[in-house]
Amino acid sequence: MPLLEPKPGALRPRGIRGPAPDRLPGHRSGGTPEPLRTELTALLGPEKVLWKVSDLVRYASDASPYRFVPQVVVIAEDIDDVSAVLSYAHGRQREIVFRAAGTSLNGQAQGEDILVDVRRHWAGIEVLEEGRRARIRPGTTVARANAALARHGRILGPDPASAAACTLGGVVANNASGMTAGTTRDSYRTLSSLTFVLPGGTVVDTADPLADEELSRAEPALCHGLMEIKREMEADPALVARIRAKYAIKNTTGYRLDAYLDGTTPVEILRGLMVGSEGTLGFISEVVLDTLPLDREVCSALLFFPSLHAAAAAVPLFNEAGAVAVELMDGNTLRASVSVAGVPADWADLPRATTALLVEFRAADRAGRDACADRAARVLEGLDLVAPVASITNTFTGDPRTVGGYWQARKAFVTAVGGARAQGTTLITEDFAVPPARLAEACEALLALQAEHGFDAAVAGHAAHGNLHFLLAFDASDPADVERYGAFMDAFCRLTVERFDGSLKAEHSTGRNMAPFVELEWGPAAAALMWRTKRLVDPDGVLAPRVLLDRDPRAHLRGLKTIPQVEAVADPCIECGFCEPVCPSQDLTTTPRQRIVLRREMMRQQPGSPVLDGLLAAYGYDAVDTCAGDSTCKLACPVGIDTGALMKDFRHRRHSPREEAAAALAARRFGAAESAARLAVAAADRIPSRVGDPLLAAFTGAARKAVRPDLVPRWLAELPGAAARHLPTTRRVGAAAVYYPACVNRIFGASEGRPGPSLPQAVVAVSERAGRPVWIPGDVGGTCCATIWHSKGYEAGTRVMANRIVEAAWGWTTGGLLPLVVDASSCTLGIAREVVPYLTPENRALHAELRVLDSIVWAADELLPRLEIRRTVGSAVLHPTCSMRHLGDEDRLRAVAQACAEEVVVPDDAGCCAFAGDRGMLHPELTASATAREAAEVTARAFDAHLSANRMCEVGMDRATGRSYRSALLELEHATRP
């Protein structure tokens, strides 16, 4: 047993209140049952079959109010895997659900049998015809695709609020649209072609001229049946008129029946039917979408009205003026949005009835924008706007930061309102459309219906298209509250259909909560055609049964998930999945959402449950150890949930008193530890790498087993040599700033084969050249930003070092008179922000007076304007660190790089490298997984320079790419050297 084994039971939740009615039963604690597990493993290989109970539970939730635990999870790598699983399911009478991002709001990404993950290995975009089209794989996020298209001045038509997290496979399969797509820019209208796999295994590429001929040979009955339905439909003028009328407004309820009218061949019909089919007719493996011009000039305003009715009445005026987006947010939404970073705090004081419209005009050039502004001004003249709090301006602007803030508040609707719901309640997101001219009337009717059933919902939506969303919260563990929700849904559906002839689902697709109401909206004849379509394409019912069509009138009340209280920081989570694309461990173990989902299942269990024991057994490595702790999830989460901080707290819980005391002692004696570390690295330098690297790897491997793998770093060949024993000589007199070389740069030097100055020498030199000299205090040794202890959850050690560095910095900077310049971005973040909770009240007051600057910011703002660039390299690729994202310094890194290189590239897949100080040495598999996509971009071409702003991140990228990364300040020193 390792010397410092974690405390047993330390991760067991406190105050378990189970058993909950929707808990996973004890007989499922063993995970995937036999022979399912063995057969799929033999078919696909063990690495593609997830079978542990923790795997099944973490895949059991999406952004919806539903929860269905699969029997097994398959990680499909290619079409061959998909075809093999489909064949297996047919032969064993099993069911399959495909899941990509899991951002669906209606349970489409959940299944009760075989769940197939089609996100992990399915990302990629190929830009075609100079951006006019794009070939996109289904696991690619909308934001990632748009980043590639932006370089060509193009953009996708669909623009859902979840663009940073949702994937194109889900967007097309749900016909998700968004703020501006309406009925003309959605997936159905901008789809050029797609490739899909039918339930029987037939692969169809609709762009292939021979596709119909090949399909007729492979599936003759299917082709005949599709054409027969088309003939019947076209022979009924009333039905044709009804279908056309239904799609005059946004509608994703049921199957896309106008595909039969728009398509002339079986393949063309299937191309249309696949859009919005929610994975019930086949697997979409690739899409080719027509793109749209990216109009970069914008004119936007957030306009406040006294009531929902007054705001809705103004919508047609902006539509007529040519606005591309008119977004509505009611008072509940606006007040809840104060939890979103950048939203004015005084919105919390808005009167209850206040409603806002976010109006945006877009144009290709400034002349077009000015014309838009003129039309907008004329509309404003006739409006009765209000400004009940000081932050409201009610004016149009083109300022990118201001406009970005407006959209951030709007896009956070679901998560911000959901995060503000009562603890323990389940969130329902509804999405409907009415003719735009009747929007105001529909708003009044909705508010009255909510009041009648005791709900105080939040309302927002795409008002320009008559498309509204509203959120309800109820207690899914209380049968009476479930019945209250059920009664409201029945009344709401009747209201939408019978009074407004509206769409029960406008853009979120049917899903489990509207499947029982499809016939209510469409009528018996059209609904019967949908059932025929499902039986024709999927006669054995293999794909996603009950997701889109369901004859059970109470199906929408089945599988509702309870939300047990967990740790306070995680309680607001609505399991939306916005955090997942930025998580370094997303392709290795768990994501922030899954870490919270697993905690909630633990709370559903009762003490002694075998399911609880199984979840705890996996949680240490899958959740705690392999969390990079970078907290980029906090940046992606609209309500700022910091799962990284939670995992650090869990690390602390696992420490024994002896371990905490040892960490605190190391902090108190860090000067000796620092010297010893530098000497050890220097000693390793003197051993030839062919001998030393295997020897040191064996030595550290043995130590990891003896002490604990999560405490002793593994030796990596990419580690740089030792730093010089002495820092550069500087003078305090005349210094413009105090320069604090981070301990990592006092221990490690340049990479092997990199001649030139050290980073401290470069910072001193380039500051001197700019006439802004810096001073390095003589007693920096033995101090640290405290991140070493903070990242591992050593609270006592963190307190020791946090207070030491702040007291020292106060003296060095003469009470904050000079800025403190720090040469590692993670250390900048540590001193500027992360030490604060650990400071004494006296030192917290001292800290408030300090000005802590990252060296990149110092260079960009203070040095560049005063420097002469004498030479540049042709190209540079950047790795912005996660700490820079927290600090908002990425633009400064780009500015420094642009001064040094003719071409500067930030990879579209750049993200946290997960080296996280030494976590990449503790768990190298974490960094390998986190950097895989970024490394593929970097190594796809040659660059003259590889630049970043943190030494250990540079080591991580060295290891990932085989290229040599270094600080951008070293490149700046070279560019300005006389």
C-alpha cells in the first residue's frame, strides 16, 4: 500500500438523504450486464465499450429534465463501428440512441439500452468553395465550424444559443435554428447534402449521383414506400396546404413532412426527413451545408419596455425595419441574468413587469450599418421606453464589448434562470411558436396560464419569428408537483394548438416531452403519415423509440429526474453541458457536468448501497485526479460554476492530517526545497539522456508506487534543464516595476538546444531597452504564488505561502507604488486572485493595494510602444494559457507575437494543455488527451516560432507536438536585440 494512501471514504457525500425514487437500483451496481458487455467488447474492442456503473450514470443525463440510464455506452470511432452496432442491435432485438454533445433540452440524447457516443471521434470541418460550403462531421461544435469559416467571411445559418457546446450532428438532427435563422436559414434550408447510415446499415451519400440507384438496390421496399407516401400526400390538396401552412412559421414537431413535397426521389425525401428526425431514422455521419456571408458591421441595442405586451407590440416594427434579430427577455430573465459575468448588478432591482428587446441590425460595411442605424432611430422615436435603473441606456451601439455583453446575457437564458431556481427543483424548457403578428396576444395568454397553474416562469425567445421559450421549475420527487406540471402541459398544448394554431416545438425538436402531443398539433392524418414513415425506415424499431413519437399520453411524465442537493458550488448546475468542450479531461475520463451528475446519483442512493460504493470507487481517478483544476469550466458556465475548485476541495478532503502538516512544512521551508529542486534538475542534466531518462523514469516510477501516484511526479524527457544559480543583477533605483521571476523559472531554464538568454535575462533586457527598467528583489528565493499547494488542495500550505508572498510583494512594491510583474501566467493569476481567500484580514487589505501584471501585459502595454522591432520571423503559432483566459490577457499575447512575426496563428482547437503545474507529470495521459486536437493542428504545418506564456505549459506542448515552445518574451527580446 502506498505510504500516503488517500483517506478511505473521504469522497463519500455528506448528509445522504436517499433513497430517491429515481435512484439507480442496486442490481445495476455491476454495470453492463452479460452477455451484452462481452459480446460488444468482442465486436468492437474493450476500449470502445464503457461498462462501469459510473460510466452509465455519467451518460444518463443531458440538458433536459429527463434521466434514463443506458445498459452500455459505445464509443464509436467510424461508420464501421456504427454499422456493426446497428447489425448487433437488429440481431439481438435491442435499441440504440446516438448522443453527441448532450445539450438537447428534451431527452433526445438519452437511451435505456445501447447509447452510442458520436462526439469524441467525430469532429472535423473541411471548408469548400472558398467558404461557400462546408463539409462538417457531426461531433463538431457550431462555434468551431464558424471559427474556420470566419477566415473566409462566411458563417453557418443555424445559430443556437448553445453554439459553443452543441454539435452539428445534433443541430441538423433537431433542426435547431437560433436567434437569426428563422425559417430561411435553418438546417433544412441550408443543407446541401448529407451522408447517413440507415437502421439496416445502408450508407447513403445524398450528393452521390448514383445514390438513388444504389438505394433502390439495397432497400427497394423503402424506396417504394417513400414514393407511395409522396403520391398519397400530393393527391390530398387540403393536406398539402396544411403542411405548407405549418412550416410558414418555425416548426420542429414530428417528422418534416414537407420533405415529401420538396423531394422528387427517395434519396431527396430522406435528405429532408433526416433533418429534425432526432436520430430515429438513421445516423448522420457528415453534412455539407451552404454558408452565408458574415456581416461584421453590427448595430445593436437593448431596449427596455414597461411590460411584456408593450415589448411584443414593438417587434413587428423592427422586423419591418430589417432587423436580423429581435430577442425578448422578460423581467424574471433579466433579474436572473445578474449571475452572468458582465451583466449590470442593478438589473436585480428591475420592476417585475419590465421586459427587454435585444435588437440587432447587421451589414457588410459601415455605410450599410449607418443606414441600419437610421432605420432603427426612426423606430425608436415612436416607442415608449423605460429606464428604471441607472445602467439602462436604450441606445443603439456598434461597440463590440457592449454588444457582446448583451448577447451573453441573452444566450445565458436557460442556464442563468435555471441556476436561480429553488434548490432541488427540476427545470423544464419549453419552446413554441405562433404567427409573429399574434406574439403579444400569445404572451398575455401564456402569463395567464402560468398564473392559473401556480408557475412564475421566465420567458425569452426569438420574438422576430414568433418563437418563445419559457422555463418552469418543479419538484420531480413530489407526485403532486409532477401532476401540477402535467396539468399545465395539457393546457399549454391545447392553448398553442387550438387558439393560435402554433407549433408546440419551434426549434428544440419534438423530444420526449412533446412526443405524446404530436397528433394534437398535426391531426390524425398527418400523424399517421409520421408513424408510417418511422415503420418504413426503421421497421424493427431499433433507433430511439419513444423519443419523437409516443402513444402513451403520459410519456412526458416518465423518467423525470430529481435534483438532490450536493455541494453548494454545484447546486445551480442544470446539466446543460456548456462546460464540456473546454474541459481537458473530456475525452479521457469525466467532464464538469458528469462530475456533478455522479455526485447527484450518490445523493440519490442510501448508505451501504452497492451503487454508491461503485461510484465512489471510480470517482477518485475519474473525477478528482484527472481534473486539471484549470477552472476554464467556470468561464464556460453561464452561472460561473467552478467544478475545478470543487475537485481541489475533494483533494483536500482526502488528505490526512500528517499529509497536510507535511505540505505546510514544505511551504515554510520552501527556500530549501527550491534549491534542492534546482540542484536535482542540474544533476539530471549531467547524465546523458539515453541513460538518464530511463533511469530517472524508473526511479520516479518506484517512488510513485511507494508514496502515491498522485503526489510524486513522473520524470519526462521533455523537462528543461536547470536555471542559472543567480538571477540577473538589477537596481531598485529608477525601476519602473518590480519583476518577480516565478519559482518555475528559477528552477528550470531553457530547453535543450535553445541558445540565448534565460527568461529572466530577457525580461530585464527588453525592459531596459524600452526605458522601463525592472528590479528583481534579492529575497525572491523561497517565495511562491502558492499555486503548488492550492492546486492540490493543501489548505494549510496555501495559507502559509499566500500570506508570505503578499507580505513580500507589499514591501517590494513600496505598498503597491510599483506594479509587480510576474513571468508565468498561472503565477500571475495565483497572486492576483487565487491567494485572496487564504489571506489574513490584514494581508487582504495589503493585497487590495497591489497591482499584479503578467509579463505579457507589461510587454504589450508598456514596452512595445517604446521598442524598435529589428527582425521578425515568418510565422508563429500561439498557445494561450488557461490562466490568460481567466485574466483576459489573450489579446496581449497576440499583440506581442504580431510584433515578432509576420503571421500569427492561434489554433482553432487551442485549449488548456492540462499540464497544470505538475499534473501532466502525475498523469501524462491527461495532457496527451487534452492536447490531441490542438497538436494535430500545430503539426499539420511548419511554424518558425511556437510561443506561449507559462513554462510548464510550454513543456506540455513540447511533449504533445514534438516542437519547441518558449515564452513570447524570449521572441520579443530576439526581435528587438541591437
